[in-house]
Amino acid sequence: MTRTAVVRACASLCSVALLAAASLSAQGPDRSRPPVSGPPPSLTLPAIQKQALSNGLPVWVVEQHEVPVAQVNLVVLSGSADDPAGKFGIASLTAAMLMEGAGSRTSLELADAIDFLGADITAGSTSDFSAVRLHSPVARLADALPIMADIAERPAFAQADLDRIRQQRLTALLQSRDDPNTIASLTFSRVLYGTAHRFGTATMGTAETVRSFTTDDLRAFYAARFRPDNAAIVVVGDVTPATVLPLVEQSFGAWKAPAGPAQIGRAHV
């Protein structure tokens, strides 16, 4: 076949393709009836194995063995919705202060110990709950859980750390006045709930309340809310109840609730 014949054949094929595409485009999709639905996707949820420690602290275990890591969440059933009147922001500040020294470690020593294990621990709060979260390689879980227990059970609430975190929060509150999204959100909440309701004020509180908090305020809120009869532990990852429960028991089993009933979070009553 000559070169001219090859060029003519290619041109003919291109013309046919263009005509076919134009024909299909002209027809368009059939919108006279909805498309037929396919079969619904299957959803297989992992089983939740509910256990408890010797002190009654619930432990829920979910096995996922794809990756050799574990996520351990201590969930306390109290959050900013439980801030007392006149102390809006104390739940948020208490949770933040958990990472600022615990047990025998300062905040820097805590960070070094956690990094050495290749783990990550965070603490925080929402309207409904507060939490301490650990993400760790399973091989280092036995070493990471005692650090998590120190943070959850033995926070230092040192004055110097409170002063530093307080200044950071006051700066953040000042900066929020220049953020349109934050202003709109806070204004909407204030119009909807009013200034006296907890939901009418930012989770962080106000500049006035943040300035007023003392270490005694933090300790009092912590003692009333952070206790095993107002909490639960959720463990997800490459673990089984037989392997992880003894480790959790060793770190959290001796955590005792103080005398008197727990002040259960209002969102969970």
C-alpha cells in the first residue's frame, strides 16, 4: 500500500469516527425515565466487643487487623455544655491543660516520651464530651498507655503552664475579632441562645472568663467530671480483647472515682 493510500484510509476512519460521535451527541441521554438503580452496596460493620475493667470503667474493643496500629480514646461524658455559669470555657481549658504536664513529666518531657515511641496523644473537648486520644504502634502500646494514663489521671495544672495557655487563648480571642466567619458564627449563636445560655458563647469562653480561671478552678472541674464512672475507653486496631485488656487494666484499672455521684454531662442525661 502506497503512502497516499494509507493517508486516505486514515482520513476515512477519522471521518467515520467523527460522524459517529456527532450522531451520539445529537441523540443525548434518555431523560424520559430515571436510570435503573443498581444493587445496594453491602455494609459490614466490625463487631464491638464490650468489656469492663475491675473499677467498672467500660472498654469497647473493635478489631481491625489491616495495619499494626491501635487507636485508644478515653471519652469523658462532659464537655463545654457543662461549664458552670460564669465559668464558660473551663471545660475547654481543662482539657487543653491535660497535655501541659502530668505525672512526673513536664509538657516537654511528655512530648519527648510520646515521640520516642512513635505515638501521638492529644486532648480536647467538644460541647458534649472531653477526650484523651492515643494513636500508637501496637508494639509500643504497653509503653504508651501508662503515659496516656498519667495525662488522664494525674494532670499537673501548674500555674506557669496555665499562664502561658491563658495568654495564647486571649490572643486567639483577640484575633477572632478580625475573622468574618468567626464573627458571623458567634453572632448567630448569641442571637439564637442569648448571652446567658452556654451555647450563646464560644467554646473557648470569653476574655473575661479566661482571665478569671485559677488552677483551683481547673482542679475542681477535673475532679467533678474526669472519673471512671463518667467515662469509657474505646480501642480500635490490630488488637484483641485478650491482648489489650490486660494492658488497659494495668494503666487504668486503679483509677478510682471520688466519693459522691458522678456529675454526668447534661447531653447524656
